[in-house]
Amino acid sequence: MNFDLSEEQQLLKDSVERLLADRYGFENRKTFQKTPEGWSRDLWRQYAELGLLGVAFAEADGGFGGGPVETMLIEEAFGKALTLEPYLATIVLGGGLIRRGGDTEQRAALVAPVAAGEMLLAFAHAERQSGHDLFDVGASARKDGAAFVLSGEKGLVLHGDVADKLIVSARSAGGRRDRGGIGLFLVDAGAPGVSRRGYHTQDGLRAAEITLTDVRVEPQNVLGDPEGAYPLIERVVDEAIAAISAEAVGAMSEALDMTVDYLKTRKQFGVAIGAFQALQHRASDMVVALEQARSMMMLATMMASDDNSAERRKAVSAAKVQIGRSARFIGQQSIQLHGGIGMTMEYKVSHLFKRLTMIDIAFGDADYHLERLSQSDGLIG
Amino acid sequence: MDLRFTDEELAFREEVRAFVKANLPDSIRQKIIEGRHPGKDDLVTWTRILHKKGWSVPHWPVQWGGTGWSPVQLLIFNDELQQAGAPESLAFGTSMVGPVIYTFGSEAQKQRFLPRIANIEDWWCQGFSEPGAGSDLAGLKTTAKRDGGDWVINGQKTWTTLAQYANWIFVLARTDSSVKKQEGISFILVDMKSPGVTVRPIQTVDGGHEINEVFFDDVRAPLENLVGEENKGWNYAKFLLGNERNGIARVGISKQRLRRIRQLASLHTYGDKPKIEDPLFRMKLAAVEVELKALEMTQLRVIAGERNREKGKPDPASSVLKIKGSEIQQATSELLMDVVGPYALPYETERSDGDRWNEPPVGPDWAATIAPTYFNLRKVSIYGGSNEIQRGIIAKAILGL
């Protein structure tokens, strides 16, 4: 057992942190957010140059052969800086589906441009009625010879407004809540029958509602088994949960650091408010919540690529429960301990709080995963 | 980063597991798992079994009977023993006064006391808390004055765990009242059979007798029983209190209790179905398991970080382990209350030898210990520095507030 990073991993961590320290101050972030796309194409190129966009892909496909630990390091740094770029959408979700589900030709065609920062992906999966259930897919994939024709509505598609290609889940067989019968289809965002409505999200990112009307998908653009994609979706979402757990830990540690700095500098009653025991103890509870979350981030990172799906899902659910609870506590308390200034849009803490809130909801909130876990045989063994 | 145990660590775990399985007497194991208190004889028996194997004080320097194991091995060892239902070693000797003696004591003290601690020939208890000095331990009033070749000790200690069995006590006493309160305290070893030592039992909320008051009336201890330097006792006390990183989280004990909870909840029909089929109960159980899994990982991270730390300096992260570990232990005792339900009610006393129950039990035969365990475990967030004191340590030592 060891918690050490390899030399390459340490280098990666240092270089991401340096780039973000130089280029991603909170004022810069505000500027990026005000652009029409809501993030920085320039930074995206820098990420590509640093290798962040290719690190998760196999070397044979044009990547750098990294794994979940590399993703964890990148996401944690992104969480601290509250980056706006479509990394989760393009690399973790879209890239993950292609990495794990794509055939040789598909990987050859897609990995290189994605890793070079020239192609953006989005995963068009959720629907209005699906809640947190990944298997609840109503959009249809009607067979037409060897091709498929997609119709339906997809919602909350993270960075779906800018994606060049969408990976759309649709049902080629079975009923709306069946685990079987779901396929994944690669669709050009500009293909006939695709319409997109982009919007801002509460946490400063971008998303889209997408309508598919008789969108034709040729056989070479079917990702894996058109009736059996559910295990792939689960698997990639488990990896995404590990990734956003790291993002959450980054955001939580930033919120705690800012809060502690504030406690040391803000004066009331003639002293720094950090001298008050009620506030000290609250901050200490935030430390406990952060350490527990960091531990589960590591567990999720380690287990997200485990081939034993029952053990993987238990670990990932447990991590999501802990992350959700810690994120809520630290988010709320960092605002409380800041007082009025924490309530303002101009101050970073309020944005950390909002992102943490949305991370809890993403891919199943703490209660959803606790319930899922409660139906298993438990974590103790 | 690889969070799995290595093959060597797994092999070590198997070795420990097999040893405990083969050597821990069933009667002792049963007692611990059922939530009864081990008697003095149980602890002596088990400690001597470990001692014979060379494992009674594994964390000590090899020279004094330690094993030279890595921090991870020590963690595995403690975890396996806790999960198997082995009694915990007598911490007052093995984790408290022992390390103080081998770190700060004289050569004569080391030769005299360490082997007897390792083989539990002496039963040590801790003379720290006083009626007026709990969290503010440095405010203690017990005095030790030089008189010829002796210290003469006067005062009162309290919450003294298992003092009824003890033949030695380590005492914090004031030896200089003219300086700042932390700077006038000395650490003195006192024979409990000395004239003037009186032990009076305190009955705790669960009905048990774990703790005592200890009175000192002109008790004489030879000057050579001072540990380290006069008036430096506070440093040794801090060392002692911060020293017990390994196992403070009691992860193994909580794991063992959660297994028992699952087992009892499956057996015990509660209304029209086993408690384990109650969705709300399952959610509560899962929530505690999540916390425990996280704590187990946190503990591994603290242990792994130890090799990068200055030797002997307490890690403030152990306060995180203490807070979470105690909360989880208490939560498991509440889950047991959920499992037993109304039959938590009957109160039964243990026989004076603490060994077995008087009469056939009222209600399910496993029910009688459950409410007392719940009541008793309120102590874990109080002793060893209350959780509020731990929060203060985190605020100061980790956050710099």
C-alpha cells in the first residue's frame, strides 16, 4: 500500500497547478464565463499542449496511457480553480465512452483530434423523466436496414451547446426502464434533425437541451452493441463519479482554505474572528469532512476501473455518499463562516458552494447512492 | 498510488489472523463479541499468549520486546485483533507509560518496568484527571514534595480506569507552584500498595465498575521514581496523549460490531420481518458503513504519512481519527439499540467476577448487553481528550487558528 505519486504524476500535478495559478485566477474566470461559449478556448489549447486532454487514452490510440490517478490529479486542480472548460463532458464522459466502447476505427478517428483539443464531445443521455436512473431511456433508435434512426429529447447535456459530436443514448429494444435494449450512437452536432438549445447552469457551466428528430446514424457510428450499451454507460459514469469526486475535493479544499484565511483576517469585537471557539470548531468539522471525502475520492479512483462491477459500484456509491455529504457541509459552512461576503456573486466562495451543490446532484445524489448501497450486502465484508 | 495491500502485507495479515484464530480462547472471544467486559484474568491470559509469540508490545523498540514492524503492519495487526474479538491490550502500560519510560525514563526504570509491562506482570493505571482538572489537565492540584529520599504525594485522581486491579500508577503531580501551570508538573511512578493510597469505585451509567477515584494521603515514593526531569512532566503527558495514533480510530472494533449488527438483525424478527429487511434501518446501517470505510482509508493515509514525520511528534491528524472513530463507535451502539428494540429494557447485573450472567436472561440471550454498551460508549467522545478538545487541536495545529 502506498499513497505516493509517481514522478510523472507529480510532474503532471505540478504543471496543471502552475498553469491554473498563472492563468485561472478568479478574475480571469469571470472573463471566460462572460464569453458566448462561457469558457476559454485558449486554455483548452493549453490543456492539450500539457497533455491533459490525451492522458487518459491508450498510447496505441494516440493518448498517453494514463489512468484514473492522472484524471484525479487534473480534476482536483480544476476543482480548486473552478475551471469552466468541457473536460468532464469531452474527456471523461465522451472520451470514456469512446475509449471503452469504441472499435479500432472509431478510436483511430476520434481520439487524436480529442486529445489535440480539436474536437469536443458531449454525452446526450439524461431525459426529463429519468431522474438519477441511468437505465431510464425513452429516446428511440429505430432500425432502418443496417442504420438507425434516432428520435427523442435529451436534457442537461453538459457542454452539449458546443460539442462537435454527441454520443446519444437511445433505445433500440425493450421498454423505457429496461436495462437491456439501450444503444449509444455517435451523432454530428450539425446533423439534420438535431436541434440544440444551450443555456447557463447554476454553477457557471453550460449545458443544452437537445431534440432529435429522425436523425440517421450509419452503422459505423454505432458505439458497441446497439442493444447492450448499459454496462458501458454504468462503467463510464462510475469513472465520471470518481472524476467529479476529485473535482469536489479540490473545490472543498479551496473553500476551506479561503474560510480559514478569512477567519484569520476578518476582525470583529477587536479580534480576528478565528479566535472564537464556535468558529474554530466549525472549521475543524470542515477538516474532518474534507479528510473523509479525500479518502473516498481515493477509493473511488482506485475502484472506478475495477472489473468486478458489484464491488466497483459499492465503492463508487459509498464515495458519492461521502462526497455529497461533505460537499454540502463544507459548502454551506464556508458561506456561513464568511458571513455577508460569502453571499455575494463577486466572491469565489459562493461559486464553490454552487458547484459543490451541483456535484452532489450529478450522477445520483447522496441519498440515491445511499439507497443503492443499502440494497447491497454492505461494505464491511 | 496503490491503495491495496501488497502481497507481503496480505501474507502478514493471514499470519496474524491464523495465529489469533488458533490461540485466542473462545471464552474470551465470545465475551468481547457479545459486548461483555473481559475480566482481569482474560486480559492477562491473552497478553501472555501474545508475549510468548513476541507480539505483546509490537510497537515498542525491538530492544524492549518490539517487533520492528512497519506502521502498516502494526495497523493490520491491531485491526485483525480487534475484528477477531481479542481484548485490547492494557493501554496504560503498553501505549502510555511504556513509551514514556523507554523514551524519557532512566536506564534503571527501563530495566525494571518494561519487561514487566510486556508480560503484564504489573497492572498500570493512569493518575491524570482530577475532580478539578479534566480537559484543563494542567490545572491539576495533586502535589509531590521532596522529603529526604522520597516524594510525598497528596491529592486526588479520578476516572482512574481499572485501578481496582492496578499495582502501579503513573501520576502527574505539581512539584512547583510558582511557575506557569504547565511548567511545574512532574511525572512520577507510584506503587499502589504504598500506605496512603485509597481506591474507591465509581459506578458508571451502564452499571459497570470500570473507573475509580484514587486518593493520595502522604504517599511516599522514592525520588528515583521520577520519570525524566522534574517539572517536565507536562511534555511527557502530551507525548503520551498524542502518541496513540495507531488504533485510536478503533476501526476493527467497529467493523466487528457492524458484522454482529447484520447478523443479529437477520436473526431477530421485529414485527413481521427481520430488522435487516427494514429499508430505513438498512439506510442507517449503510450510512455508518460509508463513514467507517472513509475512516479506514483516512487512517491508512495518516499511517502512510507517518514515515515522513518527525519521530515522536504527535500528528494532529490523529484528532480527526479520534473524532470520527468515536462518533462511529457510538453510532454502531445506536444501531444495536435499533436491532434489539423493546427488549433493550431489562437490566441485569453481572456477577462480581464479571464473568457470566447470574440467571437465565430475560428476553433474547444477546439483548442484555446492548443498552449498557450504548450507555457506556458515550465515554469514547469524552476520554483521551474530549472531541471538543480534539477540535481545538485541529483548529490550532492544522489550521493555525
